[in-house]
Amino acid sequence: MSNALPDSTSYVVVGGGVHGLSTAWHLAMTLKQMGKGSGADVILLDKSHPGAGSTGVACGIVRNFYMTEPMHTLVKESVGVWTYDPILFGYQQVGFISCGDKSQIPDYEKMYQNHCAIEYPSDLYVGAEAKTFLKRLWPDFNPHSIEAVLHEKLGGYSGTARFVQGMVEMCTRYGVNIHSGVEVQNYQMANGRVTALETNKGTVKCDMVVLAVGPWMGKHWELLGKPDRLDVTYQDGSSIKGKDMWTYWRLEEGEVYYDRPYLTSDQKNPPVLHIELMDTPVPHPSNGREISGNVYVYWKYASERLNCPGLQGGAMPIKLGPKAILDPYGHANDNYQAGSEFADYLTACMGMFMDNLKGLRKNFKERRNGGIGAFTPDNLPILDWIKDNVFMIADSGHGYKLTGVGKLLAKQLVSGRPEEALKPFAFSRYEKGQAFGSGHTKVPWV
Ligand SMILES: Cc1cc2nc3c(=O)[nH]c(=O)nc-3n(C[C@H](O)[C@H](O)[C@H](O)COP(=O)(O)OP(=O)(O)OC[C@H]3O[C@@H](n4cnc5c(N)ncnc54)[C@H](O)[C@@H]3O)c2cc1C
């Protein structure tokens, strides 16, 4: 990696998270394949280093559990990137199982039908079949009010450090220069275009900018003269005036030491498990007191974060509002650390659903955890031009899994032809009455 910042370049990618890295790698590869250039035409700038944002602190889960159908194609495309080199990216394709209650059966059926329509292999189990399926996988499973199960075969997870290293390797292999410690502080503009980026290490003239700064997007949105509120019209005709452009959510996650084998009945690494039950209370394991009126929890095998066998999981995120303290980010930020209530909740849920996981509160790893994300007005990605030559990837907290966005964008930039899969995520959806609705869930991932 060279540290000399060029005076000018064709493509500048700002941000070394999943989207910046994937875009830079695919741009370099696509330019070469189409005989239109190479990685020498692309630079990536990061104010800290690759993986310093959400990508570095994510749980690392890849799933296609979305009420919003256009997301299914983005995830399918992304699985193609994950499996391009699963070893380099640390991708464990163990599958993903989501569990819901009776009220969610129609949502599950819709998701399953759409998975079938796009040939994304999944199985749906409802009623007694759902319970039987879970007990077959985990004989100690207590299904409680679970009545719907969607089993995605292609999902899984990847350790974040390994993944970032793999992506940097792909960028480097294709000749992209990654400049760490370079912060974009302002934009020079003429006739609706950005002509140069002003950084702490000097000014870089450029033809095209891909903005992939994750939770920091609000700051750049403002620098580019965009409004902090907007009117949003949904597909059912309803609308909300003056909605905040960005809303910050705090994501709570953590790890639990578990030195017995966490395996399925056929001795395999289990699928990622995700359970949302709207009206099923979670009792405190020692005194039975209700610690929550509903279940929202996920967990999977984790060894990267623990350096020994264990489980990693998360629960309901916490809404912060239109402002948040972004720096320092993630584990370094005193304001946004998962507290003891989170540890109580996660471990209570684990014991509630699996007998073998009872009593794990004492095994919770006390350490800094979690991070925040910037969510869009309808909690779904905005993937669009926000200046004539600035493309914004704002994934609304969905994005570790979305490695395919950078691939699709690279194809679009090099060929000059819009990619169908990106179109539903245009910014204009808010005024055109195409904003997405929310489905039956209490979380912002819809
Ligand atoms: C705790 C947590 C768990 C998560 N778990 C999952 C999960 O399991 N699965 C999933 O799909 N998603 C998950 N997510 C969401 C996912 O991590 C993010 O949506 C995704 O990583 C965002 O990637 P990004 O490339 O947009 O941004 P980031 O990864 O945040 O990268 C942005 C980069 O931009 C750099 N930057 C910022 N400002 C500037 C500037 N001015 N100049 C230069 N560089 C700059 C930063 O240093 C940073 O490296 C999770 C998020 C959190 C917080």
C-alpha cells in the first residue's frame, strides 16, 4: 500500500468498510476485464483504516430474512461474492434459521415464495412441523410459541477481521491503492459535480466518487448541501412530512464462553439462529421476573472474537435519534457499550430456548461491544447518485452481508448501464411514493 496521495485520479472510494472495499476491488477487476483501465485508476481513502467502522464490529451474519423483496436479490448477489473465495473471506456457509410466531406466518410465506421465485434455496416449516424441525436439529430445543421457521441454505457468518483482511487482499491483488489515515474533510464542487476532495493530507482531483462512509454519512450529506429532513411517501399512499434523514441506532451484541460442543444433532456447526416472538415474555432465569415482554435474539458459534469456543449473539437495537456521537467509534466509545441488562437478556433467551445453554450468565464475556448505525427514513439502503458524479452507498445498518452492492455498482460504473437490482434503492423513492413499508417486526431491519 502506497502512502503518497496522488494529485488526481479517476475513481475515489471514500471509506474502507465492506462497501468501499467491495466497490474498489470490483471496480479494479471490472475495469481490467472490460479493457477500460485497472486498479491504478482507483484509490480508496479511509480516515482510520479498513475495518475501522461498523464492518469491523459487526456480528458478521449473512441472511436473506427480509420483508422487502428487492433486498432478496441484493443478498443473493452478495452470496455470490461471499462464495467467490469463502476461505479468504472466512465465510462459514452454515445456513440461517429464522423463527417467528403465528402472527408472522403470512410474512414468512411471502418471503419463502419470493426466495423460490429468485431461486434462493430455503425451506419453510409452519405449525407442528416448525417445532419438529427445530428439535430434530437441536434435541434440547424448547420451541415455546414458535410457529414459523424459514431455513435459508446459503446464509451463514464470517469473522470480521478475517473478512476485512480478505477484502484488502483482493483490492491489493487488483492494484487498488488504499490510503489509511486520510480523512475527506470537504468537497470542491462545480456545476453539480465534485471536482476535488479536500483531505487532511492534501487535495485530490477526481472524476468520480463513491461515498461509503457508513455511520458517518450524515456529515457528508450535510457537506454536500443536502437537507436533514424530507417528506416520505409510502407505497400505500400514506406519507410523513419532515422525517429525519438519518436516525442512529445502537446495536448491542456480545459473547458467551461455552466450552461444550455447540453442534447440531448430526455433529455440524449449527445454522445461525434468529428468533422474534412478538408477545412471548422472557423470564429472568433465577427469579422468573419478566425481563422483557417479547423475544428478539440471535446467536451463532463464535471463535474469532473469543479465541476459544463460545457463542456470539445480539438482541433488539436501541434507537438514539437524529444525533449521535460517532467518534471514537464502536468499542472505543464510552457512550454506547452493551450493559448488564443486555447480558441478562441474551443469556436468559439462550437458556429459554436450549436446555444446554441454561445458566450461561456467568460465562458472558465482560468487554466492550457493539456499535451504532445510521438508518435512512424507511430503514432500507439508499444506493444512488447524490451529485452528478458522487454515488452514495448508505446501507441503513443492513450491510455487512451486502458484499454484492459493490460488485453491482462497479458493473454499473464501468458499463454505464444502470443495474436493475440497485434501482429500487434510488433516493427518489421517497418523493415518488415508493418508500418501503415495515412488515410485522419491532426492529429496523425489514
Ligand atoms: C454491532 C453491529 C453489528 C452488526 N452486525 C451485522 C451483521 O451481523 N450482519 C450484517 O449484515 N450487518 C451487520 N451490521 C451492519 C453492518 O456492520 C454495516 O451496515 C456495514 O458494515 C456498513 O459498512 P460500510 O462500508 O457502509 O461502513 P463502515 O464499515 O462503517 O466503514 C466506513 C469507513 O469510512 C471511514 N470514514 C468515515 N468518515 C471518513 C472520512 N471523512 N474520510 C475517509 N474515511 C472515512 C471509516 O473510518 C470507516 O472505516 C452490524 C452493525 C453493528 C454496528
